[in-house]
Amino acid sequence: MDNRDIRHLLEQVAAKELSVDEAVLKLKMAPFKDLGYAKVDYHRGIRQGIAEVIYGAGKTPEQIVGIISAMKENGQNRVLITRLSPEAAGIIRKSHEMEYDKIGRVGIVGGIPCPDGIGKVVIATGGTSDMPVAEEAALTAEVLGNQVVRLYDVGVAGIHRLMDHLEEIMTARVVVAIAGMEGALASVVGGLADCPVIGVPTSVGYGASFNGLTPLLAMINSCASGVSVVNIDNGFGAGYLASMINHLEGSK
């Protein structure tokens, strides 16, 4: 759907041939743009409130450049690219101005906006080794308009480090608890916080952690109320969900 189609919809609404709700539905169901190697969903922001995000792994830099160009041509000035390698980022930067975070492997076209979420999102990790997943979550949340507080290396092996940040945890609107090994951080935070807690198991750990399966099962079996769990190493999914929670109307 291009500008002419949108103009035609507005004319139909003005002529009372369509109701506003019917026009919005047509916009939500509008077609994508087929680039051959990708079908760019221009109207995801209308349907879901958040525009399409590019998953960088498995795509060539040239494909990512083409998708970014298509998005910008359609008026999407801010684009988030996850799982982006440094090599691909270097090539993309020749065509588009982009910030790149090596730790989280995240590229951001259009910068980070001012926060418009209701409260703050706390990102907590069990250890420093969990930071790549944590930065993916934190940057995702920031690009989606949230104030983010980072609490890194506050795992249960030295629980006093976590207790030193009780104020941040107790005043958060949502906490993302990221941990590998046995994944106990999500349960501990869930027993302290009065807000939703999103557990993110990571593949950090020795053999019996089974590349994140052990913390995944531990978090799923948490006895703390209000803990939900995303997939192993899925920082993006956690940051996205945290943003949705932080933009819901209503007091904490």
C-alpha cells in the first residue's frame, strides 16, 4: 500500500464510504513489499504498535542494507537489527548511518529515542558473562522507548550484591532477570519484586547446564509468582516483552 492507496482510503472515509475502523483494518491488512529475498512488513507497527525488527544472523550485509533502505523509504526512520556481526555492521555503515554495540551485537539506525514508557525496566544479570544477552535486551528496550537500569553481575553466588540494589528492583515496573548456570536469579528476584519478572536463561555454564537447558527448566519451575520465561539467550524477546508491559496503561 503506497501513499496513493492511503489517500484513497482517507477520501473514502471523508465521503463516508468507509468508517474509520474499517479504514484502520484495511491499513492493518495492507500488503508487504516483496524484495525477492525478504518480504518487508510495512504495517506491523499499525497492527502491533512496534515496527518490524531485522534479525541479522543468516542474512548477508547486502540483504540487510536492502531491507533498511526499504523501511526508510516507507517512513520508518528508526530500525533495530539484532544478532549483527561486526563484519556485517562495517559493511552496512557504508550505506546507512548506524550505531553498533559489539557486546549485544545490536545495530541501531536512527538512534535511541527519549523514553515514553510508564516506569523503568531493570535488566539484571547473574554474571558478567551474561552481558551479551543483557545488552541485547537493554538496547531493545531503549530503542522501544524505555528507561533502562542495568544491574550486572548480581547473581546468587554473592547475593549481597543483589540486596544492595533493592530500591531499583522494588521501584521497577518490570525486571528482566538473566542468568546461566542454575538460573536461580529469576526466582530470587521474583520473590523480592512486586512487578512482573521476565526470566532469560543463558547458555553460560559448564557441561551439566546443557547450553542453557538447565537454567531454562529451573526458571520454568520457579516457585516465585509473576515470573515468565523466554527462550535461551533471547534478550531481544525479553526486551520487547518488557517494553510492552511498561507501556500498558494503569498504575504499578
